Amino acid sequence: MTGERASLRLRLFASVLAAALIPLAPVAIVLLLQIRDAIYERAIAGSRARLVDARDRCTAQDCPEVRDISRTTGPCTARTVRDGEALVLCENVPGGALELREDLRPIRDQLSTLVRRILGALALFVALLVVLAVWLLERGIGRRLERIDLALELVGAEHEGAALLPEGGDAVGRVGAAVNRLAQRLREERARTRSKIDELEAANQKLREAREDLARSERLASVGRLAAGVAHEVGNPVSALIGYAALMREKTAQGKDVSGYAERVEREATRIDRILRDLLDLARPRVALQPVDLRNALAVARASVAPQHPRVTFETELPGGLPPVRGEEHYLAQLFVNLMANAARAGASNVRVSCRVMDGAVVVEVEDDGSGIAADALPRLFEPFFTTAAPGQGSGLGLALCHATMERFGGAIAARNRDGSRGAVFELRFLSESAPAAA
């Protein structure tokens, strides 16, 4: 800031100096030219008067001798002729002419001395004028502007103790008054801003607490839904087990064969085991992914599902040169098993699996001509324990397991109904082996 103030004073001095020199320079030039002309004219006039006086004293027979004047036999070719550093004056007389040679060097020396004195006097006058003007401007404007600059700096630095500027009737005084008003308004605005910031911080704190409470409530609600789902899904086979155990006790007491009930107990226990294993698979942590051939996984899935649904046609349309995808072969095959079995249970007569490569990813579509998906079921289709199957025919974990598996693979799964016809389409997007690994 000190350098800027010094630069301001330097510019002020240069401006005043220029303002003084601009009008004085042409005046000085004109004055010097007039003085030069006057000196030369006076010298020439004096020499011409001597020559005329000598001419007047000449007669036809004789002319008196006069210093520096010579007589020639011929007439004058010109009254005044410049010859180097001298000026030659000529006057005609009877029988010839008189010439006076005036040396100009003394006149030039006299003129140089006079010019130096005049220029020195002008320079002194200009210096005094500039010093006086700079002193007046520094006292009347510069110092006051410096105080205004300092006040603005303090205002910009949020200095609460900024002194008020003196206010006067001139333009600079009115600027000081404006700066004082500006500083006051800025202090008021800063106070309001700090108050708003404090209010926002308090509101944000309350919002964070509310968000944490909501997150805890959501976690508790999720745990509750999970517990309710487990209770619902496991409760049915457990109730059946209790009933079959009671019947077996009665039949055993009566000495009857209970092998049929034993098979039913085993089937219900198997159902409980499958539900619990699906829950474990749903929460399984990520493992290292490997390149998997989609053809092999689809072949395994088709071989598992087709014998159970002989009335359903399973088609696969895979292009040549299909790149491997990242995943786990066992869980990838199980994923296709779930989708194909769901399509068959939805009344499909044809299930077609197609594949294409798009934007570095491998997109697989499992399309069927079954009953499709209800509009209200689409948003919740991949939630655990959500099912549209009849009680006892589905655990509601199959599609949730598919969704969790695709997330572990770094891919995605989505479902929609077929356009213009019955059936549903499940779209699976896998990362190809050539694509960069997900973070």
C-alpha cells in the first residue's frame, strides 16, 4: 500500500509539472524568438546608421575614412548580404559603394548568455510553481485521500475501530462522508450476516441431529422389516414342523408308520435352511472377481432349470467374440437360475436370453412371455422378502439376491414389462474384462 501511495504522489507531481510546462513552453519559445529578432535588428540598425552617416559625408571626389567601412568601385548588388559569421551592409555613393562588415559572433554570444538567463529564470519560476501546487494539492487532497484510503482499507479488513473521516463542504469532504456512511452500512451488514450465519449453523446442527435420528429410525425400521420377513418366512415351516412333530408323536404312540411325516419334516427343514442360506448370500461381502464366460454360466443355468419346466422353451442368442465379464461363476449361474425359474413360474412358455456389447459393458436381457410385472410391484421388486407369489411358494429373496449379486459384480440389474405384449424383461449390465475396474 505504501508503494501505491508513493506512486500516486509521483503521478501527482508529474501531472502538475506537465500542467505548468504545457502553457509556458510555447510562451518561452515565442519570447526567445522575439528577443533574438530584437537584438539582431538593433545591431543591424546601428550598423546601418553608421553606414548611412558615412554615405552622407561622401562627395563625388572623396569620402572620409571610417573604421570598418570600405569603398568599392562598383555599385551594391544587395543592401544586406550574409557572409558566414558576418553580415555585409552596402550603400551606393557617387563613383562606387560603401560596405560595412558586421561580425555576428559577439551578438550570438550575447544572445546565448541572455537565453541561458531567461531559461534559468523560467525554470526557477516553474519549479516554484510546481512546488507550490504540489504542496497545496498534497495538503488539500493528497493527505485527505490517504486518510480515505486508510479508512477503506480498515473497512475492507472488517476493523471495528475504524475512525470516522472528517467531513467538509468540498468534493473530498463529501467523499469522506460517503465513506463514513459506507463503513457504517458495512458494519451493520456484517452484524446481520454474522447473525444469519449463527442461525444457519444452529439450524444445520439441528438438521444433522434430525438426520441422524432419521437414519437410526430407518435402520431400526430395516431391522424390523427384516425381522418381520424372517419371522413370516420361517414361521410357516416352523409351524408345519411343530404340527408334524405332534402328529408323529401321536402316530408313534399308536404304533403307526410315520415315514410320510418324516419326509414332510425334512422338506420343511430344507425350506428353512434355504431361507437362511439366501439371507447369508444376500449379506455376503465382496470377494475378488474373476473373468467369467457367460456361455458356460448360461449353459449351467439352463441345464438346472429346463428339466424342472419341460413345457418352457429356453433360448440363448449370444454373438460371437463375446468378451468375458467380471464375476463369480457359481453365483452368476445361480443368478440366471433365479431369473429363468421366476419366468417359468410366471406362466411363460418361452424364455429368451440375448446379449450385446455396448459402451464397454456387456448387456444381457432375459425376456419372457409370461404374465409380466404389476405396476405397483415394479418399485419394490428387488426388496428382500417382497414377493407376488402365493404364500408358501416363494421366500421373496430370489430377486433381492440377484440385485445383491450384481452389485458385488460392479454391475446393475433392472426390470420392465415388454412393450406391446405380455411378459417381462430383466436387463443385466456387466463389466467386461477390458473395462476398468470399479473403485
